[in-house]
Amino acid sequence: MDPLATDFVPIGGILSGSHNNKAVKIRGWVHRSRTSGGLAFVVVRDSTGVLQCAVKKDAVGEEAFKEASEAYLESTIMLEGTVKEDKRAPGGYELAAEKVKLVWKGEPFPIAKDQSVEFLLDTRHLWLRSQKLTNVMKARHYIVKYLREFFDEKEGFFELAPPIITGAACEGGSTLFEIDYFGIRAYLTQSSQLYAEVFTTALEKVYVLAPSFRAEPSRTVRHLCEYWHLEPEMAFYDQRMNMDLQERMLVHVCQRMASNHADLLSALGRDPDELKKVKGHFKRMAYQDAVELAAKRGANIKMGQDIGADEEALLTKGEDQPVFITNFPKDIKAFYMREDPGFPGTVLNADCLAPAHGEIIGGSERIWELPELLQRMKEQDLNPKDYGWYIDLRRYGSYPHSGFGLGIERLVKWVLNLDHIRDAIPFPRTMNRVYP
Ligand code: 4AD
Ligand code: MG
């Protein structure tokens, strides 16, 4: 058997029943195995599933049997044999092997059962092969695919590429990663929004999907130092249109995941019927009412303070769908958010809170008139010189516009109901980890 041959069958195809009683070849990695006497059960995985293979000494010969029964977890293996329906086998099918060959036996696999979280993070490059992470990464792929499908095919957006190295803060100085750019101070971007705003001047409806960086000194289940950020920006959209768009986007992703990937969701312990309930008409609540409600439900929060994880949990308690919190006080929000003419002192913004998981989106209508922008920058002690090009956008052909930022890992965490954001990304970057 040649591992590069093109006639291997994906295990998922076998499990779907389309090869019953047929001769097939499979290749993959040893997921589990046990031997007793002249019979070895080798469970093999490939990217599409796991299949139990019965390897009999009589059928494969002494040499091949030895190879199969002495293989390690994760040894690379090829088998040829006949598929048999078998209710006792996981997945309902078994391969009766006729030929077995190890591609690479390798060394004993370091990950056994019941390893500590730290050990699994140290061996993340190997742990990514686990069933759980394999399933999460598949689901993440589909979630991103449906986001793109929504913007590309349903809403007519253009995707553009922003710079990752930038010269000024977007979300305040405290979480900036500074780099030495040939002797000049530069930063890893916190958000591509300001550039997305430039793109709307040419293409009107755009989005950016890129990493954002936050030097987050906090250790929480929802903060990463490097995360993937989807940032749509729309010319001639007000904040209400902005929220309507976010709602349509989340409904699209949840419905697609629930209808097309129910098995994957169930394997991850997420009930697809719960996601089906995300249908639109999300609650919209002003900050002031949200603070009152959170306090009534036991939060220790005062008017004017930012809404944190505890308050978010209280505000979404018992909800099937996300909730928007609008009209935050302008002095606790970023400099680019437009003041609400109907509710002065507050901005035209919304955080979108997912039930039990909290903020997944932050968005706003942007200040588009030059005097208001300059005034706000002054209030927030920002130097207009650092934002020359951004201010230019208000000098030439300015217009009302809005946008938002969605944390991909936050969305994945909610859609899959994960305990920790680190499992929503292959290599989580947190305060105390840049390895592997
Ligand atoms: O609320 P944020 O800070 O808003 C912005 O960056 C805006 N410029 C976005 C825009 O309007 N284009 O971040 C937006 C989202 C959050 O709602 C959250 O989902 C995610 O980015 N996020 C993080 N995700 C993981 N780890 C972190 N440290 C995150 N910080 C923000
Ligand atoms: Mg936010």
C-alpha cells in the first residue's frame, strides 16, 4: 500500500453506509487499540470520523498483525479490508482487515487520559487531534463560512484587507501591544474599524476579517490577546439599520448551523434546537434600563459604570436570543461613537449580548461631522495629529455610517456553548502563553 495512492476512502463515507460489504482502503491515525490473543481492534481516525477495524492474525499474517498490535496511539496506519455493518462497533460499521501497514510508528504519544489543562495547552499542537477540538475547528470553519456567505451572497458586501501594524489606537491606549517599527513606535491593531471606515468611502458596504490584538492583563474565560475580528462597516446606515443587520447575520449563522450541522453540534453537547430559537426580533434595551434591571437582579453596579460580565449574565438570564444594550454614556465609550441627538450624553451604540456568554458584538453609528469629531477627541485627550487621515474622511465627502465588530471566538463560544474561549481558536494567545 502506498500512502499517497488516491483510492483511499474517507471514514465518514464508510460510516454513512455507502460502502457496506465492499472492499476499501483507509488511512489515518490510531485512535485507540486493544489486542487479545490473535485479534486486535484498532480504531482509526481520519479527518472525517473514526472506524473500528478488526485485525485477525489469521487474516493479515504474523508480520502485519505484529505491526498493528504494537502500534502506538497516533501511529500513522493504512488498512485494506471489507466493511461490515456491526451494531456493536462505534458508528455501526467495522472493517474486517485483510492488509495492514504502518506508515510511521513513531514514538509513544505523550497525551493520555485525564491530563491537566496546562499540560493540554503545552501540547496543544498534538491535542488539536482530539475529537473535541477537531469538532470545534470544523464548527468554527462552518460558522466563518456562513458569515461570509451572509455578507457576500445575501448582503452584497466587499471584503478588504486592512493593515495589521498601525500607528494609533482605536480602542484606547491601555490594551495596545507596542512594537518597534524601525525606530518608530507602532502597534498591533486593536481593531480594523478606522480602516474599514476608509473602505466605505469607495465601496460603501465592506467587511474586514482579520486578527485584532489586545494586551489584556485579565485572565477570564472570554478574553484572548489575539482574536479574529469581523468588522463590517456600512455607508448610509444608521444605528437601527446596523442592529438589524447584526440580527440578520446572527439568525443566518444560527439557522444554518442548526439545520446543516445538527450532528456536529450534538457531538459537542450543544442542542441544535436551542439555536433554532434564534429567529430575530432581539430585545433592545437602553443602558439606563439595563443598569436598573441588573441592579434589581442583584448586580453591584452604579449608573455610569461599564457593564461587565456579571451584569451581562444577569441581563441575558432566561433569554433564548441575544439582547442589545444601547445608548451607553458617551464618556465610557470610544471617541468615534456619535452622540444620540434624541438622548444627549449617550451614544448611538449597542453591545450585543449572547445568553450566558455575554458581549459578542460592539457596534455604533460613527461621528461623521468634523466639529463633533474634533470636540470628542479633545474631550478624550486624543491628539488629532495621530489621526490626521481619519479626520480627513470628515473633510471630504463625509456621510452617516455605522459598523460593528464581532469577535469570532466569542461567537464560536456561544454557538457551541464552550466553557472557555481558548477552545474556540487553535492556538490561544493569553497573558501567560505564547507556546506552542
Ligand atoms: O467592543 P470592541 O472593543 O469594539 C471594537 O473594537 C470596535 N472598533 C468594533 C467595531 O465597531 N468595528 O470589540 C468588538 C468585539 C467584542 O464585542 C468582542 O466580541 C471582541 O471584539 N473582543 C474580544 N474577543 C476576544 N478577546 C478579547 N480580548 C476581545 N476584545 C474584544
Ligand atoms: Mg465592547
